[in-house]
Amino acid sequence: MSTPPPFEPVMPPPAVPPPSYSAPPANLPNHLVWNIVATVLATCFCCPIGLIGIVGIVYASQVNSKLAAGDIEGARQASNSAKTWAIVSSVLAVLGLLISAGMIMSMGGIEGYMQWLQSLQGMAG
């Protein structure tokens, strides 16, 4: 009888480590709160022109979803665009505030402004 060949275990090839993914930057701001506040204030002081801040809100809402999808460069671009639109809305809010304050002062202060409002109410009703 012949002897069986010695048993040699078959070893699988060494495991390939998974590709390393860089963690998304934790300090990438989305500027959402700034955009919302600036849009509300710009809309209050500048009327419909302030609604341009909605563009910034849309960009700000894209930052976190792009980070979750792994699109770090897209998230960075959305963050920069959101910051730009937040600055635009903030400037509109400040300009509207200055114009409103100037109009109130040109009417003789708060008392003159209140008299003007009462005269408008008298015309309407």
C-alpha cells in the first residue's frame, strides 16, 4: 500500500487592508444659521431684495449632505458659496438698517415717525 501524501493546509492569500478614507474635515462650517438670520433681517429691512439670502441657505444645506457622501471638495465649495451669500445678505441687512434709521431721523426722530404713521392710518380709515 502506498502512503498518502503529507497534508499541507492551503492558506488563503494575506488579506488586503481596506482603502483608507480620509475623515471629513470636522471644521468645515455650513453657515446655515448665519444665512437664516441674515436673510430674515435683510428681508425685514430691504423688503424682497433680502430674499436673495435663500440662495445661501440652499448652499448651506448642501454642505452636510456632501460631506456624508464623501464629496469633500463639493462640500468645501458649497461652504464657500454659503459664506459668500451670507455676507451679501448681511450687507443688505446693514444697508437696510442704515436707510431705515436715516429715514426715521429725517422725519424728526421717533415722534415724527409715529405722527407720520398715524397720518397714514387716518388716510386709510
